[in-house]
Amino acid sequence: MIGKTGSGKTVKVRNLIADESRVLCFDTTGHDYDDGVVFYDVKSLKTFWDKVYLKDFRLIYRPLNEVTEFPLICGLVWKCQDLVFVAEEIDLFCKPNGTPDEVRTILKRGRHRDIRFIGVTQRPYGIDRSVTAMGTEFFIFKTDEPRDVDYLAERFGSQIREQLKVLEQYQYIQLTDHGHSEIGKGEL
Ligand SMILES: Nc1ncnc2c1ncn2[C@@H]1O[C@H](COP(=O)(O)OP(=O)(O)OP(=O)(O)O)[C@@H](O)[C@H]1O
Ligand SMILES: [Mg+2]
């Protein structure tokens, strides 16, 4: 999920996960997700999760320090398997050449464990290229920061510049790595 602030990313993620039965949201801002059991420290999350990891769950993790806690949460996600894992503000912990191994493992091999990762960011330019390279589906909302637009043009082709210019509020361009592209909009 890529797009500037207020463009509709979090609303779209909430739509996407509404009917999922095993979900964990890494809620860096602390107010994006409220449909689930909320945890504030890794130990409590782990204790709870040890009991429910074979069942359905909706969990929200609100970190005190997202940079140090994200790899720990990724480690738990990896062990749990078969879930949707949402992370807001991934530019904070997927910096160029600075993506922790635990994060990389989920992106690279999560598919084999039915881990579907949804990463959200306002700033694609500031993200480790190896992370965006592993993405299979992209929702690109309104973006106008020149460095971000340049990055998107480089990654998805220069036609995206014109597409972004005519994108309406809360609309997104949905792109898959098979080359499919369509315009959509989340539902409030
Ligand atoms: N599809 C939509 N239809 C109507 N209103 C919407 C839609 N999507 C978003 N909004 C409105 O815009 C606000 C901001 O949307 P959202 O929180 O999804 O933005 P965001 O891209 O996640 O922003 P940020 O990067 O700052 O977190 C929402 O609270 C809602 O009021
Ligand atoms: Mg948001």
C-alpha cells in the first residue's frame, strides 16, 4: 500500500482484512486498527498467541519501539504460519540495505507458510529495493512527492506518471506482478 498521508491506504487495508480469520496488525500509530485484541509488549502477545495460534484470531500489536520490536514480531509470525500480517509505516524498518533478516525471511519465504504480508507506506522511495522487488500486488494511492513518483515510474513504467495525475481522492491503481492493472477505491 503506497500513497501520501490521507490517501486511503489504511481504509483499504481494513477492507481487505475484514473477512480474514487469522490476522495480526502491527499498528505503529496506535490508532489505525481496533477490531481485535490489543497488545503492547511482545511477552504478553507471545503468551496469548501460544494458546490461540492453531485457532482463529484478530490481534493488534502497538509497539513502543517499532524498530526493535518489528523483527521480534516477524519471528513470531514466521512460527505461527497461515495468517495475514499487516504492518504500517514499513519505511521505518525496511530502510535501504537495512531490512532485518526476520523481515526478509517473511517476504521471501512467507508464501510457503501461507503468510500474506501487507506493508503500508507513504514513502516508497525510502524503502529497501529488495523489499519492493518481492511484492506481488501493489495498491498505489495519490502520490505527488517527486522522488516517490520517480521511483514508481522506474519500478512500474513511466505511464504511471499520467495515471497518478488523474487519480481521484481515495482511488488507487492496483498492479500485479503479472502486469494486470486496474483502478479501484476502498469503502468507508
Ligand atoms: N474510500 C474512501 N471513501 C471515503 N472516505 C475515505 C476513503 N478512504 C479514506 N477515506 C477518508 O480519508 C481518511 C484517511 O484515510 P486513511 O486513514 O485510509 O489514509 P492513509 O492513507 O492511511 O493516511 P496515513 O498515511 O496518514 O495513515 C479516512 O479517515 C476517511 O475519512
Ligand atoms: Mg494510514
